[in-house]
Amino acid sequence: MKKVPLGKTGYSISPIIYAGIVSMDERQADSDNYVAKSIDLGVNYFDIAPSYGNAEVIFGKSFKPYRKDVYLACKTTQRKAKDAEKEFYQSLEHLHTDWFDVYQLHSLTTPEDVEVAFGPGGTMDLVLKLQQKGLVRKIGFSAHSERAALEALKRYPFDTVMFPLNYLLHMGQGIGSDLVKAKQEHGFGLLGIKALVERAWLDDKERDASIWPKSWCKPFEKEDVAARLAGMRYTFNLGADALIPPGNWECQSFMMEHYEEAAKTGYTKEDEALLRARFEQMKDHPFFDKDTGNWPKA
């Protein structure tokens, strides 16, 4: 995969990122194979979080041999510095590293999340101190509502933003449009999530019976290759620098192996027609609400 610039970071990264949650609950040997295969296919940016169950421990062992040659991003859902600090050093230990190339405030959903993180004793104060010590090189965040994302960008010139850029959300609610405009103004690296997602799960039963139980939203079916490629192109066309697959190896491997095919044409009229028709079928099953950033009920 040809490397792309990640905003103003100075990093040159693979356009498909390894989603650390892929390693969650997997056998160690399988995780080792997933990471090795990703490296072989050109992935050089790996994203992980302590909120992904046992993923840090399993992925950390798989990742250790490659650490010095690639970028590692981690996240924290903690909003208070005292809680985030403990989690930060635990993540370093689990991942066998002395620094993070990117460290992110994770899952900002409401303006209140931002207020607490930036307030007295908030996590942002800790992250800035960690950066001064050289333990964190770039600072980013992930968000599930544009309101929270835009509020965070008012507070600090973040290096990266991770956000759902998806046909269903964008066509139905315009989710992502304001953030893309902000990218043009601020120059942050934009990491697109949910490109392969078709809709929300109908319920937990559907999710648990699927081949993607770790995915928070339902991906396009394996056989629905044209829609998958269109979804990837849609997200790139919106302005994503790189894509993070849904949290399972099937989607991870598809996106890595089909990136060149998705990239060679750009977003086409055929893609637009396909996704517009799919939107009409799926519009009653969005997986985020524009104002609240709420997750699906499943």
C-alpha cells in the first residue's frame, strides 16, 4: 500500500490501519498471524485502547517485534488525569513500548465530556505533560458526535481526529460534513471509521449470531463486494486520510487486500447509485444520532 500523509503530523502512514480490537479474545497465535500479515501487506499504523477487553495484552505480544518500525496509537476513555495516568502506564506495559506516536482522548460524545477532559484535573492536562516528557508524540481524539468533536477542536489544535465517516450517516444526517470543513482549516489527520458498516444491528441476537460479534455495527455482507468498495471510496472521498476497519479480521483483511482496487477509480457514479439505493433500504437503521452521538441500542 502506498503511504499517505497523516495531516500535519509529518507521519507517512498506510491508508488502512490495523484495528487493535481485531486481536481481542483471539488465540495468541491467531493474533500473531494477523499482525504479521498486516505488516506484510504494508500496514504501518496500529491503533489500540485499554477499553478493548484483553486486546492490549494479546496484541502487545504480537506487536512487540515490529515496534520500532511502525506507528502505535493508543487511547483513553478516562476524563480525569488521576485515572488516565494509571491507565496510560498500564498501556505502555501491556504494549511493550516506551512511547506512543499518537495518544487520544477516546470516545468524546458530549460537550460535557470535553469540558471535563479540559477542566481542572482533566485528562488533557496529563496528556500535555506526557508529551513534554516525550512519552506522547502527537495528540488526538476519537468522537462519535460532531458537536463534541468541534468543541474539542476549539480547545486545542489536535494532530489527529478519529470519526465515523460513513455513507448512511452522511447521506441521512450530514454527519461528517462540518468536521471535514474543520480539517481543511486546521490540517489535522482524519482517521475514518465505519466505512464498511451498512447499518445498526437490529438486536443483540443478530449481532451474536453473525461472523462479526465484535463489530459495534453491522458490516456489509462478505459477498457484497461492490457495496464494500463503494463504502471505502465514499469515506475516502469525504476526506479521510486513512481507514480503520470494523473490529474483526474478516473486515480487516478485506480492506487491506482490496485497498488498491478501491483506490484506483475513486468514487464513481456507479458507487453513488449503489449507495443511494442502499441508503433508501437502510435509512431507518442509523447507528449514531447526529446530536447525541448515541450508540445503537443493540
